[in-house]
Amino acid sequence: MEVIVLKNSKKIGKYVGQVIIDAIKENPKIVLGLATGSSPVTTYNYLIKDHKKNNTDWSEIKTFNLDEYIGLDQQNPQSYFQFMKNHLFNYVNIKDENINIPIGTGDYEKFAKTYDKKIAEAGGIDIQILGLGENGHIGFNEPPCDFNSKTQVIDLVESTISANSRFFNSIDEVPKRAVSMGIDSIMKAKKILLIAFGENKANAIKQLIQGEISTNVPCTILQKHKNVYVIIDKNIEKLLK
Ligand code: GLP
């Protein structure tokens, strides 16, 4: 695991964005695993700017998102589907048929069961972007997690519902369940870039880097992955000392 400390979220976006752009140049058919939340936003901004300026081609790129809320359909402004449209997909030339996001309505259980197979059929995820929950969750894999889990339905814990309520009008509107790629699904990615900034992530990062591997802190399993980069800001670094 390599830990990279940068000044702020903008610099993180530039760094991670450039890693992705270089990888696209090397393999225009790259398969990307994407995340939602505030952590990857500066990266997506950088990718959009690059597409505008350099015309980086997204037409052959396939993407698989980590998760989606149950109960929100794709038109719902709070859905992760809309998040991805508004923060990335509307601004690059990705093809709709190459975008994969778990569904949160209809037969979402069946969809979840086929998701890992779809990823495998696409050749597996080359680069997975991850954020980090304050409680150490990755995707929506809450503690205590199952390290062997595939894409599945997850009950969100109170602290996650409360942390994510900032994106909703009130906490009552936050869905209580989600579909998420499992820990095993995430661990199969060839390369993982985990982004975290802000002091509230310091404890989870400490566990990730220095803690014992435990199902009570889902991200700690990443210690076993052979190609993980943890990209944090100075605010976190100062609290690690
Ligand atoms: C949600 C998402 C995670 C994300 C986490 C942190 O729970 N399901 O994928 O990593 O929030 O979000 P943020 O980046 O906004 O801090």
C-alpha cells in the first residue's frame, strides 16, 4: 500500500485524474470502477476539464459504479445514477451502454446478483476509485462486513445515514438500504485508488494504514491488496502523527 499526501482536495483530484488519463492513453478500452460522494468530485472535475481540452476519448471505456440507494429510481435527483450523470457522464463522450450502476428499484436483487458476472465479462476492473466512510466502510459495505461478499443489498447503519443526510432535505429522506459491490468484488480490481480528505476521515485512515485487519473496519482488508494507493490531504496526515 502506498500513501500519497497532497495539499488539498483539488491537488488530489489532479493527481488521481491524471493517473486515470494516463491509464486511458495506455488502454482506451479501460474498465473503471467509480464511486460517488464528495471524495471523487475533484477527480471528476479534472477528467471533465481534460476531456474538453485534450479530447480524451471515452467512447470505448466501460464503467461500473460501486453502489446505489434502494428506493431511488434513476430519475431521482438523489440517486447515484443522477450523481454520475451530473458530475461526469454528461460531460464526456461515454456511451450509455458502457455505463453500469446497480439499480435501486425494480428487481434490484436480481440485478445485484448478476453484477459481478458482468464485471468479470468486461475483463474485470482495471482501476477502482474508492471513497471512505467515517466508520471505514468502502462502497456501502458497513461494519461488521463479510470479506467474501459480492454485490448485495446492505442495511445502512445510523452513522452513515446521518453522514449522508447532508445531501438530502432531511434525514428522513435518506434511504435505509443500498445495493453495493461487495468487499470481494472490490478486492478483485487490479488497481485501487482510495481518496480521503478532511479531518473526519483521519480515524478511518489510521485504521486502514496501521490497524489490524478486521471486519469491524471494512477498509482494513485493503492491506491485503497488492496494488493500492491511498491518497489523502495534509489535514488527515497531521492527525496521523
Ligand atoms: C457513501 C458512499 C461511499 C463513499 C462514502 C464517503 O457512503 N457509498 O462510496 O465513499 O459515502 O463519502 P464522501 O466522499 O462524501 O465523504
